[in-house]
Amino acid sequence: MLQITDQINLIICAAVGLLIGVVSFVILYFIKIKGNERKIAQAKETAKKILSEADKEAKAITKEASLEAKETVLKSKAEFEKEFRESKKELQILEKRLMQKEENIDRKIDFLSKKELNLQSRESELKKKEENFKREEDALNNLIIECKRKLEKISGMTVVEAKNMLIESIKEETRHEAIKYIKKIEDEAREYSKKKAKDIIVTAIQRTSSDIVPETTVSVLDLPSDEMKGRIIGREGRNIRAFEIATGINLIIDDTPEAVILSGFDPIKREIAKRTLERLINDGRIHPGKIEEILSKVKDEVAVAIREFGEQAAFDTGIHEIHPEIIKLLGKLKFRTSYAQNVLEHSKEVANLCGIMAAELGFNPGLAKRVGLLHDIGKAVDQESEGSHAKIGAELAKKYGESSIVINAIESHHEESTPQSLEAVLVQAADALSAARPGARREMLESYIKRLEKLEELAASFKGVEKSYAIQAGREIRIIVNNNELTDEQTYALARDIAQRIEKELSYPGQIKVTAIRETRAVEYAK
């Protein structure tokens, strides 16, 4: 029973609790609804306020934009009015100018109309004058015709024949005058060209100088003592035989004190032999083995020296970009002589002469120097090849890439082919100058002086010659004639006779000018 009561009490408590919960939920629900209604009311009021403020702002912005638009319109209107006023002023100015131009045109029209009237009156006057002129012309023509008839009758010639005769006479006279004028121009040009050529050649010679190398086919080597000759010969001559076989040069040991002579036609071999013998003498040990050892070293040294000589020649003349093989050929020319003139020194001299003359004539001095320096490179190998050194040199220049101008100048410098450039002609002239100047080639000073003396003696042997002078290095003989013994005509004959005798009796390069001078001097003294 108690358990049932407890269960009933429990149920009643649960029901009361449930009821209380439900009532609490309802109460809370209604409270929440009320709160939401208040929030909604507040939100509506806030929205109304925002809308009213937005409306106010929109009205203010609209009003402001309207004011700005009005202001812009007013400004545009003011600017338009200003531009309109300016355009109106410009139009008024143009209108005034047009009116002035119109007035000027009216005045010009009036002036032209007056001129037209004057011209018409003048035209009528000219017509009258023309008619008078025609009448006078007809009368004059008739008179001319009559005169022609009379002249033809008197002269017995027609007008055509007279014209032809007059034309031929004028032609002949004109031709004669033209020939005289042309001859005068040619004489002046010839005289000027000769003088200019002489000036250029003299300038080139004066600005060039070269040393003279006396050695030709032999070299002389000084010895420290005569005892060294025996050591050079060796036992039963084995040293000298070994030396000559190895070097290809003859060694001459004679009675000349403290000196031996090396003889051979190959200048490079002779130089190698000379240097080898000098080393052997300095070393003191002379035997076949030592000869071979030193000879090998000297050959290498000479090869280096040859290249250095070639490079120095190119540097001295200011020429660049030369093939290394041509440099070697130039170096070999250091040991080559022509009529006892060192060929390398001769080539450098020709190069300088060519450069000077080319500069005087307004051409390229660098190309002229190059041609001058290389013109004799064929002489470096002419003993090893067939043909003239000019042909050999041209082939070498072509082989090593030289220009056609250089090749032609080398080939033609002894007139074996036709020169095709100014440089080729300059090389011919410079080569002749370098070879022909006194002392260039080994014409001994004594023989040179003897030739000048013989030239003066030959001229002085003629009757009527007071004095004779060999000048210009023997290129001219100048003779002073006694004017009491010879006349002017005899003086001309004397110069011719002396020239003919020089040709018969003397040997000389080039030509010799004979100048005979006869003058009369009247001298008085005021006391």
C-alpha cells in the first residue's frame, strides 16, 4: 500500500513538475515574442530615419549638381561670347583689307586702261614706221642687188665664189693662229713638265741617302796572329778541307799578314762561313767535329738574322702586312750585291724615292714605297731559278698575294713588260736614280774623278776654249769660250764637235749635256 502511495505521489510530483515546466515555457515564449516585437519596432524606426536622411542627402546632391551645371553653362556661354567677339573683330579687319585691295585693284585697272590706250596709239605709230621701214628696206635691197651686180661685173666672180674665197682665207688664217697657239701651249707644258720632273727628282735625291757596301764575292777575316793560320789548315790540311766541304766556301790563306780570305759567289753561305770561322778562332778548338757543331748553330743564327733584316727593312720604310716568306726574301737581299751595291739598301732607297715622288705628285706614297721595296725580291732566289729577276720577283709577289699593281711594277721595272700604273713608272725612275748616282755602285772614287778630269781635258783641248767645268756629277760639261777667237756660229759648231768626240772617246752612263757659253763684257771704271 505504501508503495502505491509512493508511486501516486511520485506521479503527482512529476505531473506538477511537468505542468510547471510547460507554464514556464509558455511564459518565456510570450516574453521572447514581446522582445522581438520591440526590436522590430525599433528597426522600423531606424529604417525610417535612414530613409529620411538619404532623401535629404539626395536632394542636397541634386541641388548641388544643378548649381554646377548652371555654372558650367554660364562659363561656356561667356567663352562662346568672347570667341564670337574676337571672330567678329577678325572678320571686320579682313573686310577692311578686302575693301582696300578692291580699291587698289580699281586703281590698277584704271592705270592699265590708260596704258592700253597708250599702247594702242604706239602700235599705230609702229605700224606706220614699219611700213616706212619696209619701203626703205625694199629700196636698200634693190640697191644691194645693184651693187652686187656691179661688184660681180668688176671682180668677175659670183657671190658664192667670193664667199668661199673669204671663208677659205679665214680658215687658213685661223688654222695658222691655232697652230701657233697650240705650239706655244705645248712648249710651255713641256718646259713646265721638265722643270717639275726635275724638281721632284732632285727633291727625292736630296732627301735620300744610303750607305755603300764594298763587299762583292770575297770576305776578309782578321786573325789574332799568323800562328792561327796553321791551326786553321790543320794536320795535312784536314781542317781547311772539312771547313770548305761543310760551308761550300773557299778559304784562301796567303802571305797576307794576320788575315784570311773567304771566297764564294753565294753571299749567305759566305756570311755563314765567316761567322763560323770567327767562332772557331775565338774558341781555339779547330777540328772537323767542332766545325760541324758551330756551323749548325751559325746557320740557325743567320736564318734568324735574315728574318730580322727583312722586318727591319719593312719597319724602316713604314710598310706593313707583308707575307712572312717575302720578309725572308727581303732579309736575304742584305747579303746580295749588284755591281757592288747592296740590294737591300738599294731597295730601301728606291722605296723612299718612290714614296717622295708619289707624295709630290699627289698619289699614294704607301703603295709606291711597297712597290719600290719589293721590286728586286727576285734577286734573292735568281741563282736558284731560271729567268730574269724581274720575272721571278713578279711570280713570287703573285704567289704570296701581292696586288696586281705591285706585280706589274716588279715585272716591268726593267721594261720587260708594259707599265700599267704610275707606281710602275716611278719604280723605273727611282731604280735608275739609285743605281746611277755617284758612289751608289762601286765605281771607285778615283775612277769617277778621273772620268770628270778626262771630260774637262777633252773639252779644253778644242781651240777657243778658255775654261771647262764638269758639273752635275759629270752629267754636264760647261765651256767658257773666248769671244775674240770664236763667233756665235762657231760656238754652236764647237758644242756639237765636243759632244761627238765625247760619244766616241768616253764611256759614261746616261747622257752628257754640252753647254758652250760665249759672252761679251764691257767694263769701265768711273774715277
